[in-house]
Amino acid sequence: MSSTIQTMASKSLSETLPIPKLHLKALILTIINKIIAFARRPFQVFKFQLFSLTSIPPDEQKILGGDDDRPVSDDSDLASISDKLRLVSVSDEEKSAVQDAELVKSDEELARMLQAEEEALLLKQFVGSEGEGEMKIKIRPYVDQVLMYEDTNRQEAARKTVPVEKLEEKALVALAKEGNFKPSKKEQDHAFLLQLLFWFKQSFRWVNAPPCDGCGNETTHHDMGVALPSETLYGASRVELYRCNICSRITRFPRYNDPSKLLETRRGRCGEWANCFTLYCRAFGYESRLILDFTDHVWTECYSPFLGRWMHLDPCDGIYDNPLLYEKGWKKKLNYVIAIAKDGVYDVTKRYTRKWDEVLSRRNITTEPVLSAVLSNITRECRKNFTSQLISALEERGRNEAQALERDLHSKDDASISLPGRQSGDKDWRISRLEFGSDEICSLSSSSCPDRKCIDHHVTKIYNAFCPVISQFVEKPSSKSSAVEVLRIFRGILVDLKNSPFRMRRTSTSSVSNGAQYSFHQMLPSFGQLLDALSLKSEVDANGRVDFCLAADPVKTSIALPVVFHALDDVIHNINKCDKFNKESLSWPLLKLNRICSGLVLASGEELPFGIATSAFDGTRMSKWEEPNGARGCWLIYKLLDNKKDELVAYELMSANDAPERDPMDWVVEGSDDGGSSWRVLDKQTSQKFDNRFQRRPYMIRSVGFLSNAFRFRVLAVRDVEATSRFQIGSIDLFARSS
């Protein structure tokens, strides 16, 4: 093609596309040359490459050429009309979309991607079909593996090891904390699957080197051994031998492949973890796949009807629905990622990369057509006894998945989500595999969290409900010791309730001694408001025994019980601190009235999923707000709903469960009367220190009289900024002036 034609083609396209002319010429030349080089490839290749360049989908492109602007078709001679080529969009709206700079990649990056992809494809033309056998050898054994998950005996054995009711309760509580007290079946199933993942992460054990069978001390890898008949019975074709560092005894570590044996041993590395967890998923009816990564990792995918798609789950690291974890977090150089299920095998590599051109250059075992043929043949074999109707449904879903993978391949990453390096396994081992990550991030985090609705009305109700109880103690009057005894009796009753099945909670005072029962029964009327806050009620039988049972939705009781336990402990602590237990004691912080609740929370960042911003207001010690980059400054905003305004008169902070270096040391509390457009300082603290974990520290507001509809907690520094990049707080309670 002459330089004149190249220049004219560049000029024609540049009149339509907002791309710098300096590099447009090179880009168009690259595209045209590659179309000529691959002349046998359909015209759709050119349209797809224009899509990469312009963001105009191929089916919405209209390419004109020649003197009369005729539409260019598959059989057009591009070289003869290249000086007249012009691209227009079918829709007028596309022009503004193309001009949106955020949707158009830089031409330099596009040129690199196009060049790399075409070079990779060109190189693959020289790869023979010799890799077909290697592909079969790598993939075929896993088909037999996943069929084990369909065995009803294995599934039943798996279900028996799971605390099903506790996970169901946790799933419903997790939904309730998002404001969903009446979830659909799909929402419940989705939430249960996540709880199953979290439980498995805690119940299965990672093995770097097994402890000595004799003395329990550390061991060092010694050699490989020959599997015993009792080990091969459960698929242990490999056995690792470890020598004790103290007594020199040899400990065997068989690498079992039968998941039923793993239900017993509950230990292993990623192979055992994914193998056993996928069995659990099938045991509870989830459509599941075992995912084989040729760069030495395995995990699970489950189909979520709630999401309407396949979802990534990594049991080793307890992370879900973050398929870019390996490429972006672990820095893996992926090549082939294959999903193996009872109904077939699928190439899902594109779900796990946003660098397809680089991945394609590493897929050098065989050609793409041969790989496709191998997967199709194995899939056909898996489906040989399926009905034609089921096969049609699977093929339709497969086409939809392939389209979604292609679409997502070109989507942008969420830059606000930080993905961690590998967490499972010994640190030196992770570093040797180059999977440690490039920074110190050790868990999933977001530097741009959304407005979250704060479901904490029950916390305020519980705090307020202690008022009649404590007032009754003072009016009787009671000694501190007798008041504490009654509160501990009530706490014991609640412990019995918590340990009973959550859908039918019930207990009584029958286990309480007669003398203590009398004192408690005398005080029982004052506990009415507290029982109501817990969605509980009391019933007295003919013998005078008091029974406690559910009064409403059991999930409301489940979400409130952790709050009341920690509130009771705090009340008992504050009563014991009182010099004189009398009417003068009935003040804050013993009585925590008028707690602000049910707002919207926004923060500078948060840890996902267990350190989100609303965790600062849920009233329990079991959670916290964690800001991964907040050591030298971060913020949290609490906005009131319905244009409500309150005067902040006090607030209380509680330290989190661990890492004192992350505690707040310097901070400012601010209020806004215009929803956060402007701020007024209400309180400022410096050089504060929490001496203990879960320690509560109250602060009074000296600047009174300012009504706010938003409050901001702005952290200036943590306790040790040199030791950590993180900030964390167990809880934040805001208290308004009584109306």
C-alpha cells in the first residue's frame, strides 16, 4: 500500500474518531497490514479490531468506502478503496460515546495489544497438534475426580460434618445486617454458600510440613515414599516423607484424592482444599466446578441463581467473586484455566485475566482449535447419557457464558479494589512462587466504598432498655453486688437461649437457685423493655417457673443477642466502677440514652467483607471498621435520614480486638447542617491511648447547640504510624441531646 493511500486512509478515519493523528497513521497501517496478512480471515476481524480502537461494537459499525460511500462488505477489496474508508456509527448516540475519553484506550496501548495478540496468534500457527495428548493427560483425570462429588454417600458424609443450622443463622443475620429481613430463596442460598466458604476456611488446615507423629514437633521434608495399600485406597498416589527436627522420626503425608478421606483428615494444600470444598458445595445442591489452573492452583466455581452467573470461590484464601485475584493480586502468569464439571469441561481463562494478549502468548501447548476440540470431545463424553433437552439447555448456557467472558475481557478493572497476594501457605514458599504480591496488602480492601445503610436501630433499643432496669436497682435500693448478680442471672438465661436452636429458642429459670430466682423475679417487670428489644417474651407457668421464648422473627433475636451480651458486660463493668450506686449514678456513660441510629455511612476505605464501615455501629465486639490505608489519615461520615437534625452531646469509642498500633490516637469529630457540604469542629482529641482491647472511652462535646444532619469522624493518626498502614476501630456510638 502506498504512503499516499495510507495517509488518506488515516485522514478519513481521523475525521470521525477522536484519536491523536500522530499515532493514528501507524494504527491504521497496522490494522490494514494484518488484514492483508490474514486475508483468509473474515471481514469481522477488521470490525472487531475497530471495536477495540473506537469502542463501537461490530454490529453497530457502518464502514463506507469508494466514491459513492458504498457500505464495505466481506467481499470488498480493502486495498483498492483504503483511501476512501470512513467509519460511522449506526446510532447517533455513539458519537458522544466514542468521544468519552474514559472509554477510549490510549492508541499506544491499543497498538501494543493488537500487535501482541496478532503475534501470539501467528506463532500459534506453527504449533502442531502434538499437544493434544498432553492436554488430555492434564484434564481427563479430573473428570473422574468430579464424578466422586455426585456420590450420595460422600455427600451425606459431608453434610454430617457441617453445623448447618448455625450457618443458616449466620446467613440470615448477614442479610439482615443489609436490611433484608425477608430474603428470597435465591438470596438465602447465596448467603449460605458464602457462610459455608467462611466455615470451611476455619475448619480445614493448611499443611506446610506436618507435625511429627511421635512428639508433635516441627518436621522437614525428607523424601518421597511409596504409598501403602491403605493410602492408595483413597487415591494417595504420592506420599511425602518428613523427618522430625527433634526425634528424627519419619512422618508420612499422603496426598489423598478421595474427598471422603479429606472429610476425616481435614488438612492439605490447595488440591485437598478445593477437592473437599467442591464436594461440600455439591452436597448442598450447588452446581459446582473444580477449576484447574495449569500454573499450579485449583479452586471452585459455583453457579449462583441470585447473580445469574458462575461465581469464583477460593477456599484456601476464603475469597469469593474476585476472579482477578490471581493475575492482579498473586501476580500469576496465567495460561490455561479449565473448569471441570460433571456435564463437561470448559475453558474459562478469560474470566481470570484482563491481559489476554499476554496470556495468549503463553498458551503454547497446542493450537486453540486443537484445545477446543479436546474440550468438546471430553464434554461430549460426559453428556453421552444426557437427554437432548438437557444438552440443549447446557449448550445455550455455554454460549451465554462465552459471550459474557468475551465482554468482560474488555471491561475496566475497579481500581479502588485492592487484591491481596497469596495468604495460604508458608511465607517463604509463597515468595518462592512469586505469589506473595507486590505490597503488604494481606486482605481484600476497597478505597472507595459506597453509601451503606446502617441497620442499627436494635442497638439503640437495647441501650435505651437498660434504663428501667438500672433505675429499679437504684430505687429499691440495691447494692452493687446484688445488682450485678441479677444482671449475671439474666445473662446466663440469654446464654441458654443462644445455645438453643435459633428458630425455636426457649429456656427457663429452672436452673437458677431459689434465692437468686426470688431476686430476679422481683426485678423481672423492669426487664420487659429489654426483652422486647430482643424480640423475646416471658411466660410464667403454674409452678411459678418463668420461661423465655421468641416473640417475633427469630432473625431479629439472632442479630440482637451479640449486642446485648456486650452491653451487659459493659453495664456490669460501669456499675462496679461506681463509687456510690445511687440516683447520681444514673447518667452517661452508665445510661446510654438517645443513641443516634439508622443513618447512611460512607468512609474513605474499608476491608472486605469483614471490616466494612457499618461494622463500627453494629454494637458488637465481633466486628470492626478497618481502613487499610488509614494510619496517617482517614474518615467516616454518618448521615441522618429524612432531613433529621440532632445535637451531638457525647460519643464513645471502643478499641478493636487486636493490633493496638492501629488504634486512633489523634482525631477530630465534626458536624454538618447541610449534609456534608461544610463542616464545624465539635471535638478534637490528641495523644489518646487505649490500654486494653475492647476498651470503651467516652467523650463529651463541649461545643453545644449545633444541630447536624451529618457527622464526620476524621482520624489524623493512629497509635504507631511507623508500624502499620492501617486504622481500625471496634465501635463508634454517637449520642444526641434528649428531645
